[in-house]
Amino acid sequence: MSEFKLPDVGEGLTEAEIVAWHVKVGDTVKINDIVCEIETAKSVVELPSPYAGVVAALLVPEGETVAVGTPIIAIGDPAEKSPAPAEESPVPAETAANPAETSGNPAETSGNEDQPLTLVGSGPKEGALVRRPRKVPSGAQAAHMQTQAAFEPGLPSPHVEAANGDSVATSDVSGGVSDSSAGTGDLASGTGDLSGAAVVALAKPPVRKLAKDLGVDLRTLTPSRPDGVITRAEVEAAAAGRQAAPAEGTGAVPAPAVVTSGGRERREPIRGVRKMMGQAMVESAFTLPHVSIWKTVDVTATIALVERLKGHRDFRDRRVSPLLVVAKACLLALRRTPIVNSVWDDAAQEIVFKEYVNLGIAAATPRGLVVPNVKGADAMSLADLAGALGELVATARDGKTPPADLAGGTFTITNVGPFGMEAGTPIINPGESAILCFGAIERRPWVVGTGADERIVPRDVCTLALSFDHRHIDGAAGSRFLADVADVLEDPATALLF
């Protein structure tokens, strides 16, 4: 039996959340088969199996965060054969846990194999065997039984005997119920103080995952099905605010809520990408002296260039947008003001100039803000840069960005235009010295021409904002860089001058 321990997938990560299992107990896996997805502090990563064999146990449930080095899955050798039952135990496996109910004649040894000890009451019994319900004195033990049942499908569904003598059955792996005579609740989380009957919220794994993603507490829902299983429609209705309060007598345990004058409040744990984002922004905001400068630019010529590029044969399979031209303009401007692409090394008291540009693009994802970067963007043609940016953004939005693409950035662009924002004062990505905010492109009245030729005409206009580290980038360098970017956007032909 081999245990696969949660690895450090890069950048010195210390913990990760199991997002989804791609295998189940009994599946046969080969080396490098994907067994699960984990969410680290930076992205969602697929984990390949380092072992080949049969999945013996899933040691960590979905949604749980564990430290690096924690065993998460056990994989056995398919060539290994189980010992014969007589060598393993004189009683059948399904009844070994309760020898008092067996129909065989088992014996135990106590330090002396020559003197078997016969168990009292182990003789033959008449009639069918009836398993007695096991008492669970605490919610924690009940949660353990529920977890064990969920990850060991071969075991029978354990029963829980409530304090009042009623029998309550936990749900099996398919989300069904076996021998249920009490209400519903949620033991899977293992949280809360269940001093009375131990109860279970019945729902299939996909429905549980949907509830987790939508922030719905299954314990607050009233199932409409006769068997007490909560459906996907009920979870979606609850997320939309249409779910009624649990009816009296159902046994559902209401989730604790904080009610204020403004309505209900919901708490969500800070972890994964969002946790990393918060820590990085605090570190940057309070260790770097930020300075932000602004410039409003006529980008009518850039919009016309984008339309021409869309019909060019080199861009037929690539996404072309104004962001592409902004990115190229920044790469050209960094040649003339290389200090913007440098970084302040406080420990060594040196300024480190980067002879390459790893261009970061801030991307808003359902899991939080991530900043993947295009490695060596300064050496790419415009067509190659378009392809790299398209792939980068699509991968980030799917939550599949590998950790390597999130490390080593030298300059970042954040695009707030899709949200209708004119601009902002962005916070510099840690490890870098500057970030450009690209605002929404709007049609505005604009003064063109000079002297007697001045006139007001409608133009496509946007605002650029540059934040930079004022320890080593002074106002002149920052202004020169932003002016160069603006010149390329106002007249793309000026790119020939760089």
C-alpha cells in the first residue's frame, strides 16, 4: 500500500484545499493519471498519481484544506492478493467488527497462541443476523462515521442511535438513505455541537459541491422528496433567496446566522487564491511607496488599427483587442525607460534591472485576482503576443494557471475597462515596481487641431494610470514612460521610432 502525500507544487506553498476527486475507491490508476484537483494559494492545480494500482482509500474529503505532506490517497498494488480468510480471521469480514453477532466460533489469543480464548456468546445462533445500532455519544464521532462511509463504499451504512432511542441512518456514497427513521442534518462537516440526535443532511456529492460553491448551508433546507434527499433545484432556489424556512418537526438544524438591520450576513472562509491576494496586496501597499499618475488619451487610431488587424491573415486565429496594442506599447516604452522594469532589492541595497519582460495581466476569476505573466513578452512578435495573451487569460479564468506562470513577473497591466471604470490607482504586484491601469474606452467630445483649425469632434478616449515604486522610479521616469505609451496609442505609427 502506497500513500500519496500532498506535495509542494511550487513557490514554497504550505497547504492546499482538495477541490475535486477524479477517482473513487476501487478505481485502477496508472502513473501520471490525474487523481484530484487542489486549490493552492495561487491557482487550481491537477495532481497526477506517482503510483500505479487500485485506489484503496481517499484520505481527505473534498473541500478540506490540509498541510503539505499530509497523506491524501492510498493506492494498493493490484498484483497483491488478500490473505485467505482463515489466515486473516476465523470470522467473516462483514461480521468481524461485532463478534457477539457472528454465527461462527472465533477465538482470540492473548499473548499465547497455544491457548485459544473462546469468546462468550460466540456459539451458533438461529435465525438471520440483525445488526444492532451503534451508539454515538458525540457529534464528532458521528462525523467520523459519516466520512468513513463516504470514502469506503464497501462498508454498510453505519447507524447512529440518538439519545432518545430513535435510529438515525447516515447517507451512503450515492446520496441515498438506509433505514432512516429520523430527520435530516449535516454530519459531514463534523462541526457544531450535536448534543441530541445526530442528524444528516442528505444530498448527492454533486449537489453538496454546488451548495458549497453557492454558499448554501444544506442544514437550512427542507427536502421535498419523500426520502429526504435534497435536490439541485432546492439548492439553486435557496441561493436565489426563494427557499422557505425549514418546517417544524423535520429535525433540520438551522445554520447560525447573524441578523442585522440591513438583512442577513454570510461568512465565507478566506483561503486559497483570495487569501494569497489579500496578503500580497497588504505587503505591497505597506512596503512600497506608491505614486500614481494619470493621462487621458485619444485612442481612435488604436481602435482603427485593431479593426484592421482582425482581418489580417496573421491574426485570423488570435484574439485581437485594444489590450494587445496597450501591451505592445508598454513593451516599447520599457525599452526607453528600463528602470520601470527594475526592482528595488532592499536586502542588498541594489536596483536589479531586468533584461527581459515577463508581462503580467491581472485577471479577475471566481476564486479571486490572479496575475499570470507571459514569459519573454518583449521578444515576441505582435501576432505571437496576441496568441500568448489569449491563452493566458483563458487559462486564468478557468482556474488552471500553473504556479510557474504566476511567478517571475516584471511589469503588470490591469484592465478595468470591461467593468466600465475610467481608471484607478492600482497596487503594484509584489516583486515588481510598476503597474499600468487601462480604463474603459468611451466616445467623448475631443478638441483636435491647433490654432484656427481647432474643432470639437467625437473621439474614442480612455484614461491610463501608472503606479510605481517611488524609491527608485522618480516622477520624471514614470511620466516619460506613460507619455511614450500614450504616444503609441494616439498614433501607432510612432512605434517605428522605438
